[in-house]
Amino acid sequence: MSINYNDKIPNNVNLANDRKLQRALEHWQPHFLKWWDEQGPKDYQSNDVYLRTAVGVDAKGWASYGHVKMPDYRWGIFLADQMPERKIGFGDHFGEPVWQQVPGELRSQFRRIIVTQGDTEPASVEQQRLLGLTCPSLYDLRNLFQVNVEEGRHLWAMVYLLHCYFGRDGREEAEELLARHSGDTDNPRILGTFNEPISDWLSFFMFTYFTDRDGKFQLKSLSESAFDPLARTCRFMLTEEAHHMFVGETGVGRVIKRSLEVMKETGTDDPSIIRKNGAVDLVTIQKYLNFWFSSSLDLFGSEISSNAASSFASGIKGRPDEGRYEDHICNDATYDIDTPEGTEQVSLRNAMNDVTREAYVKDCEIGIKRWNMMIKRANFDITLTLPSTRFHRTIGSWANVPTEPSGKSISQTEYKNGILSWLPTEQDRAFIRSLMQRVVEPGKMAGWIAPPDRGINNNPVDYEYVRLK
């Protein structure tokens, strides 16, 4: 379905026929624009940026490209096409028709999960607010802004659901989504990872690779929901989310590529020499990888969770790609959970967070393999690895249990001594920040990152993706 961009709020949900809802969202819109001006990308609001904009929800040809000022970007409400005769695919209501309204007994659970998802979207924009000031190229600057405007649109998607299906409570929650701020001492974002500062581009690339990948799996789980408007909303959001992970994987890959070039030029993999030559050593890249991967693992919740069991049973949230499983009810199935006391066999329903986390870890490994192939082709005997899911956890069975990245349990003293070599130190972060020099000449790149293989939408790499004049 195409989208009417003449509407004040572009949408494919027939908003014009619901005047009460339209007025409520039009009341929220200026608050959103005020938030964008105050918390969105700093110092670039008046520049023309080469952005893609959704013009339909069909997987083919769904977006158009063109220069637009970010405050003029047409954020809107887009749901994937309805699937006729769609049935609930899991849980106690398996096989029943999906719901077009939220069942009364599940309102609070649905509202909580929509608010939590919605809260992550503006949080990441706030985390990345200052990155444009140290962009390594116009190509990267544009990709940052593309991620930002799409996170803004994903906020709109959740706000629509809150306004449309949750009455006054939903409207109040929508206001709160703009009142909380990433890292705020008094009113922080709901999930810890979204309060972490992102003050450099290596963190941004790691965030978009690991944390946005968590977003992918959360959206895949919600796209199975028995509440059809939520499922349709998340199916379309997944179309946009793929670009965010592309930015992360290729961004980290380009940092590694430049590091390998310097390693070849200098004939060494000595981190101090690589740093002296203005590149990021692979030891530091591994530390950043350890930090963002372990932080993102916590977003899935506890390994053993009655809330996860309830969400599955009730039809709120399924497993990613639920259709590939044989048992969609899971009443009698069990699952082995790794705990500090040993393997614990629990009801599969109680282990749904860990089922999703396991799929996430496998997906993360794909990019790691590609990066390691680059290193191998450059003839260096270094391997990047994902740390154990036990390492550096603050939620779940392994929360605050001292382990090495290998997963081996150690003493608190050993952990305290080892953490400096496993996670970025303040000195590491200071070095990375020292590399962050703004480069905005078309086609030019900062010295710590290699150029991309190709430009955006068949444009050359040296295209003027952001007009600074």
C-alpha cells in the first residue's frame, strides 16, 4: 500500500477516518519535533541529507531516496499489509484468529512491552546525538542520520499503538517516551544498554551491529504476536532495521580493514605501533566487541523467566521465526539452562528468553566470521571471538558472577585484575576519542577507517550525501 505524503502524518492506517485519533497524534507531533530539535543530531538540522523515505510497505521498491532536511523528514505510521485469515501461531490460543483489539486481561502486559520497545528508539538517537561532530566521512554521516530518522519513525510506530489501543494510559505513556532521556540521572531510559554513552564511532558501529541486532530479534518475536496491529507494525520495522545492522557490520569491517593495512605497512601487529600510526589495534576492537556483545545479551532478560512463559502462553510474544518449530504450544517440552550451579532443566516456556538469545548469538557469529576471513586473508594469525554468554552479565543466572571471556569461573580478585584486558579502559576510550576528527570533504575518509566498497543507492562513494553549504 502506498503512503499519502500530503497528510500531516503520513500513514497507511486510514487515520483520516478516525478524527479523534488523528487529533491526538497531531497534538503529540509538535512535542516529538521539539524533542528531535533538542535531543536529535546536533548542528545538522538545517542541512540537506540524502535519506531514504518509506513510500510503501511492499518489500520491493518500498523506499525513495532524495535530499531532505531532517526536521522535514516525513515520519509516519506504516503497518505491513494484513495477512487474510491469519491465525495465532503459538501458545494457549494456537490456531485461533488473531486479535484486532487488545484483550482486556492482557492490556497491561501489552502496554508494558510496547512502551519498552518504544523507549529504545528515541534512546539510541539521544545516545548518538553528538556523533555527527566527529564523522569520519560524509558517507558515514549520512548513514548515522538514516539510522536516526528511522529510529524516530519506529518511535512513531509504537506511539500509534499506544494512542490507538490503550486510551488515556497509552497517551500518557507516549508523553513519557519523550520525557525520559538516555543517561539522565533522574529519569533514564528503561533498559541499561540504552543509557550507555556512545561518544565515538567505534562504539556506534558496535552498537548498530550488536544492539540493533537485539532489536531485530525482539521485533521478530513481536511480529509473531497474536495482536495483529503489533505484529504488522514490527514486520515493517524489520525492513528498516536491516540497514542499521549493515551500518554496524560494514563499519566494524572497515575499521579492521584499515588496521590490517597499517599492520602490513609496518610489518607488525603490535598494538602500540598500530596506534602510533593512527589506526585501531585489533586488541582494542576485541575489547569493544566484548563490551557491546555482553551488554546486548542482557537485553533479552533472565534465562529463566515466568514473564517470558506468560508472554508466550498468552500470545503476546512468540519465538523468532516461530513457523520453523514443530511444537508451538510447548506445554510439556523442557530446556537445559546453563547456571553457575550446573545445568538446570526447566519448562521450555520459562526458557523463551534464552531460546531467543541463542538464536541471536548464532546471528552475531556471522559477522565475526566475515571479519576473521579478512584478517586471515591478510595473513595475520589473530582471531576475533564472541565472549561467553556468562561473561560480564548484569541480568540473569550469571549476573555479577566473575568469569573470563572464555566462560571459566574465576575469583573476584582475578576478575578485577583481568577486566582491564577484557573490556575498554578509560585510556582505550580516550585513544579512540583522539582519533575522532571530523572529515566532510566528499570521498575523503578519516585515517582510522577504510572507504566503503560502494556508495548508497548506486551513487559513488564521493557523492555529496550531506550538503554542508
